[in-house]
Amino acid sequence: MQRSISSVSVKLATLTAALALCGAAYATTGTPAPAPMAVAQTASSTVASDTTGNMRGHHHKSGEHHKGMRHHMADAAMWVPGYGPLNAKFVDSLALTDSQSQLLKDAQAEQKASRSAQRDAMKSARADKLQQIKGGKIDPHAALKQSEETRQQAQAERNKIDGKWLAVWDALDAGQQQKITANLNERTEKFAKRAEERKQRHDQRAAAKLAS
């Protein structure tokens, strides 16, 4: 029993860190970051790599997990920097004042505009590189320089958006902030519980296979 509780605690910490990193990237691009998502998936399930069939099962579950995360991200109406999204239904329950609602709208508009600009920039960069390749002339030095400039611009934009969301958070009263904290805690505990249940099912299947 103690081992199980410890296991949940470890997963909880890993998943929280992964979701925070994922949220920071998604806030700018609208696409969950692959590295944090991989960490979250690794913490939430064990890869059954002993047979091809087990691998197929794992990939199927991984796809469902990512689809669920994308749906959750798409439903985000508010962001708590470093902790993740809140859906529209929950945000409605906060009963925001007019001034708080205006700050929320400003943050949402900034985030939406940033995602659109980021997608356009990525499409343009891909088109330029494809044209270079088709033309038979590429410049890796210029490509790396451009990538670095793009990363710096993206970081500056993330900082700007985070500032908007921090303004929303700072405008909330103590009761609203505590309600958000309780919601994040409940959500994370459910996530960790599901992760532990998946691990237990995997362990049971592995034990049954060894016994057969």
C-alpha cells in the first residue's frame, strides 16, 4: 500500500511538471509540446515492448491520450501560467467581475493572435526551405540562424502572453484563486489515479502472461 502511494506521488510530480511545460508551449503555438507530452505519457503508462502486439496496444492508448489532451487544450478559456488551462464551464463558475472579464478577453485575444502569427511563420519557413531544396541550393548556416531568431521571437511572445495571464490571476480575489487551486488539485489527483490504474492493469497482464 505504501509503495502504491509513493508511486502515485512520483507520477503526480512528473505529470504536473510535464503539463506545465506543455501548457507554456501550447499558449503560444496552439500545439502541445512533444517533449513534455512524452514525459507525461511515460509517467502515466508503461511501454509493453516485449511483443509487436503489445507495442500496437501501447501506441493506440498513446494516441487516445494525446487526443484527449488536445481536446482539453482546445477547451481552455483561461490559463494559469506554469500550471495549465481551465475550461470555459469552470471559468464561468468564478463569477468574474467586469474588469476581470476584460482582462480575460485581452489575454485570450493576445493568445489567439500569437497562435495565428506563429502558424503563419512556420508555414512560411517550411515553404522557404522546400523551395531551397527544390532549387538545389540550401544554406544550413542561414537555416540555423533563422531557427534561433524564430525561437527568440517565440520566447518573447510567450513572455508577453504570460504577462497577460498573470494580470488575470493577480486581478482575482483570494476566494477565486483558492477555487482554481482546488480545481487543479482535484484534476491532478484524478490524472494520477488513472495513471496508477493503468499501471496496475499492465502489471496484471504481465503477471498473467508469465504465469501462462
